[in-house]
Amino acid sequence: MGRNISSAMVEHLDFFQSFDDVKVYYDNGQDIVKQALDRSVGKALSKGVVRRRKPR
């Protein structure tokens, strides 16, 4: 799952980089999905720009 997310993000990297902010919302329903999203976003986007917050 993580590889598929990373591949899709890298394939469309220009699209993601065209935004000032990219927000990923996941409600922590399944830990494996949260981990895949966290790792994939961290790999595809610059690690210095990724901020994580707990959902309210």
C-alpha cells in the first residue's frame, strides 16, 4: 500500500508541489493505513515541510 501511495505521489509530484500547503487527513481508523500515509508523504515530499497534527 505504501509503495502505491509513494508511486502515485512521485508520478504527480508537480501537481503536489504547485500548492503552498498539502494536507492529508486520516482519522486514525486503521494504524497500518496511517503508517503508509505518513511514510509515503514523508518520502515523496520534502521532510522539512511535513507537519503532523492529531485530528480534532
